[in-house]
Amino acid sequence: MNLKTYPTKLAVANQFSEFLAKFIAGKEAVSIALSGGSTPKIVFDMLVANYVDTINWNAIHLYWGDERCVPPEDDESNYKMTRKHLLSKVPIPENNIHRIQGENIPTTEAERYGQVLETTLEKHNGIPQFDLVILGMGDDGHTASIFPHEIQLWNSSNNCEVATHPTSGQRRISLTGKIINNAKTVAFIVTGGGKAAKVNSIINKTENYSQYPAAHVSPDSGELYWFLDADAATDL
Ligand code: 6PG
């Protein structure tokens, strides 16, 4: 486990955008599953500000680790956030962008997107394999859109599942542990003091840590990075 802590959320975003640029450098093709949330938004802004002319955008194939079951123009859409902060500002070929279609019937879309992974990604152990999966973590220890109250979805035999937000009831499409832990590299970007207790519990495997979906992220490759700000790392 590669644990990297930086003073502020902005510093995390700055360092992670550098990590991303280096990860992509020299690769003819790289498949990346993006996360939603406020931290990735700043990462995208940094990528545009600092690397728009140096990254080989043609090499990048973008997917999402989760998506809200809303249309792409909805303010809740992770895709809309990514389009606004990244896709509208860099020349990634449209064919390289594999959007989760939040406007579809959730069960239909979970099946469809699972098939997209089967037909467009390399396989490892017969399972679709991302080069990189970027994850956030909620204050409740959820990751992607696998929430503690539905933690059984993590072990689904499917590539994607339909999840339900515990308080809003919003339906979501999420990658499952089968896909996430099969990735070559997984990187958490976690910021904010509200996550400090869960971060400590998960990283130090304290009592009941396994109740948090983020605790089950353990890529077979062993390539797991945590990018934390000081607030999220307070209890470590
Ligand atoms: C989502 C995200 C979610 C996010 C966490 C952390 O669709 O909401 O995928 O899992 O990563 O909630 O979000 P922040 O980066 O805003 O803390």
C-alpha cells in the first residue's frame, strides 16, 4: 500500500494530477475508471491547467466507477461534472469515452455497462481489467457506489450492480469488487476530516473495519495508492 499524505485538498489534487500524467506517459492506450465527487473535480481542473499540452489524450479510454441514475445533463451526473471540468477542455476522442447511461432503466444499464467492460477492456483471469481505477470514499466508508447497507453488492459475480443511496434513495450504477480488485492499479483520493475515523479504521484494520466497502479494496496486483489530505489522515 502506497500512502501519500499532503497538507490540503488542493495539494492532493495537484499531486494526484501529476501521478496521473506520469501514469499515462508513454502508454499507447490506457483505460481509466473515474470517480465522482468534489475531489476529482479539482483534479480535472489541475489536469487541464497543467497537462493539457503534455498528456497524450488519444491514448486515454475513460470509464466511470459509478454513476447516478439520472440523465447526463442532470447536475447530479458524474458524467456532466467530468464533461464540464475535463472532457470539454481536452481532446479525448469521443469513441474513447464510455459513459454509464444514467438515463436508462437501472437494471438494464448495469447489464449493458457490464457488457461494455467485457467487450472493450483487456482481460486478466478472464475478468475485464482496468489499467487504473480512481476511487473516492464517502464519510460512511462507501466507495464507488457500494454503500455499507448494501455491502453484499461488493461480492457480486456481476461486473456492475444497481445500488441505492442510503439516505436519498437515489439509484446508482456501480462497479463491483470483482472489477475493482482486478485492476492493475487502484488509487483512492480521500480528503476531509469527516473521513479521518474511517480512513484510520480501514488502513489500520481496527475493530469492525470490514463493515466499510472501501476496506475491501485490495487489488490482486497489490498496486493500491491512498492520496490523503492532512484532515483525512488526522487519525493515522
Ligand atoms: C459519487 C462518488 C462518491 C465519492 C465520495 C467522495 O458518485 O458520489 O463516486 O463515491 O467518491 O462520495 O466524494 P468527495 O470526493 O466529494 O469527498
